[in-house]
Amino acid sequence: MADVRLPGTLTPLFPGLPRRLEVQAPTVLAAIDSLEQQWPGLRDRLVAEGPTLRSHIHAYVDGERAGLETPVAKRSRLDVIAAISGG
Amino acid sequence: MPKTLLTVATRKGTFILESDDRRDWTLRGPYCEGWPVYHAIYDATTGEIYAAAASEWHGTTVWRSSDLGETWEMSSEGLTYGDQDGRRVSKASTLARAGDRLLVGVEAPGIFESRDNGKTWSLLSTLSGQHGSELWDDPANQPPGHLGISGFVTDAGDSDSFFAIVQGIGAFETEDGGSSWTPRNQGLRRDWPADYEDVGFCVHKLVRSSDPQRMYQQNHVGMHRSDDAGQSWTEITEGLPGDFGFAAAVHPHDTETFYVIPVDGGHGRTMHEGKATVWRTRDAGSSWQPMRDGLPQVDAHLGVLRQGMTIDSHDAPGVYFGTSTGQVFASADEGETWSEIASYLPSISSVDVAILD
């Protein structure tokens, strides 16, 4: 199971969504889609048309910048970050 | 007196102002998790509040509250051009109720509708094929502000009939629920070259009086009046301190009375001479009177955006406007006198009013 960390801006939008949880998925997009099953609408908050990560949402797999198709291993850490943006 | 409720959209969430007498106001908020909100409305049909929002991080959505703002939900289900279209929904700019439809205007320019009060959305129209649409679908051609569809005027008696404004292009009318459109810009002034006769106008705000034939608009270049339901327009700027502004409101019971807030048309876009002023006509634009009593007259460099002024439906209507520096001003006597009812809100995008019986 991958160790997934979500941005704090996301949790108020989905009751019961933790900041940190475990997901079994082969890619970043699959991990997000897995979360979508339990918290409908979550994918829209991270993924734009394309599909592509929203422009100020960054993903890292084991510390390396990742895209939606980046593989996620069983023991990977996936960080989803709301980048410094706006004011 | 029934409760008066103001729904205030700001760059940092939605706020509610409410009053039992239109003198003493209480403020609640921020709501919508502090998201940038571009237009918030009270929908008398459902009693719900809707807020069109777009987060830099989390994209575009429409928030809704069925308990006057105490709790909120959001949905963007269906609010997308899809993965293959090439266009992206970057912002929800404006909302309106049209019969059983809830409409939202977005950028890239398009209109989505919800038939279940904001839970799900589907694309209604992009006005494709209209003159200019080949340009407005190009992201590089979007005007500053990036509003796309920047306003609606709906018809309470006919849900298939409404106007939509394409920012920087002009106003269009549909009479068949968005299947076909007709440009409604005849007689408008433009001070720039354009490729087409019927589009290429910068309509900032469109309002309809209690007589559907009588409409008004604040344009990038001039205030205008229509006496034939928007089919043609006559400029009524003379007597005002400038021809540029965003906000406009029409008296709910008197088709001759219309309010505007002229602002500097350059980069500043604040009220002229630092004097906060709402201008009112009582004769359909033949003459204008400045309404300043109670408004700051020294160093008041206030801006008001296109959804930033509204008017209630009391016998003696109250007029309200919110500024880009976070003040809300209210008049309970048709603009004769004003008071500041909120002072330190975030930058205000819209003010909407409802009378709750």
C-alpha cells in the first residue's frame, strides 16, 4: 500500500477525508481515482481536463516530481501538494 | 419588515449581511472555505444560495447552501469541456436562475446548466458559430479578467428566453433555451475597429426593468438604454463624469430610474476624483444626479465590479454596492442617503439582495 499525503486545503471539502492514508494503485492517477470512489468529486479538485494535474497541484513519488502516469510502488510515498500560489 | 439578506462574494469566500430594518446589519462568514468567489446569488425559487467559485489550486465549482449560508456543499460534476475538447473551464463567473434551470457562465466562454439545483451540470451552449466565436475560444484572446460568460439576464416568465454576455464580444439573446442565439448589440458605441458589425462590443452589465421592453446597460464606452427589449440601444452617457463603469442597477418599480457607478476607464478603475458617488437618473438617462450623502468624499478611490451593485424590491428600494477594497454601502431610501455596513471584507466581486418573507 502506498503512503499518500494530501494537502490541507482538500480535507475541509470532503467530510472524513484524512490528510494521510494508504492506497493501492499502480499510478498517481489511479491513486486519485481510487480516492474518488470514496470521496466523489475529489478527482476534480486535483485533476483538470486532459487529464492533467491542476497547474498549482504538484505530486511527488518518493520525493521525485511526478505526473499522473508516474508509477506508484507498493511501498511508495505519494505527496500531493498545493503549491505556493495566490495571495 | 421582512428580513433583507445580502449575499456578498469576495476573493476570500462568501459573506452574508442581514437586517430586519435595513439600518442595523449583522455579518456572517467567510463561507466556501475562503475560495475566490466571483458571483453569489440567493435563488428565490429554491431558497438556496449559490456561489460561483474558482480556486487556484482546486479548480472551478459551484457552492450551494440550503440554510442561508450556515452549511455548504459544492459540486463541479459535469462542469467540464471534457478531456478531448481542448478548452478548459478556468472560472465560474456568473449565475442565474432561468425557470427549472440554474445557469452558470464560465471561461473559456460557455454556459452550463443544472436541472437538479447545482448537484450536477451539463454543457448548454458555447454560442459556437456566432461571429467572433472563432476568437473567443482561443485562450490567448481572452480579455483581462477572464470571465468568459460574464452575465445573464433571465426572464421570470419564460425559462427558454435569456441574454448572455460574452466578455469583450457583446450581448446575445436566446429564445429557445440556448439552441440558437442572436446578437443584441445594435446601436452600441465602440471606439475600436472590429471584424463584424454585430459583435465586438464590450458589454459590462445588462439589466431589465419591470417593463421587459426597457433595458439598460453599462458598457466599456457609455451607458445605454433600450426601449425594444435589447434589439437596439441608445447612448445615455451625457451628464455623467465618464463613460466607463461596471456596476448598474434598475429600479424595480420605476422603469425610468437607473443607477450606475462611473469609474476611471484607465488602469485605476476607481471612482472619479476620489469621491464615492452613485449616479441616478429619474428620466431614463436624459439627466443624471450624483448621490453622495453618506458616502466618503475624500481620498475614496473605490472600485466596484460588474456584479457589485444591486437593488431590493421594497416599495422604497434599498440600493447596495460592494467595493474592491471590501466595503459595503447601503441606502434604504433609493440612494438619497448611504451608510457603510461592512468595512473590512476582502475584495468584493458581487452583491446580491433578497427579501425573505
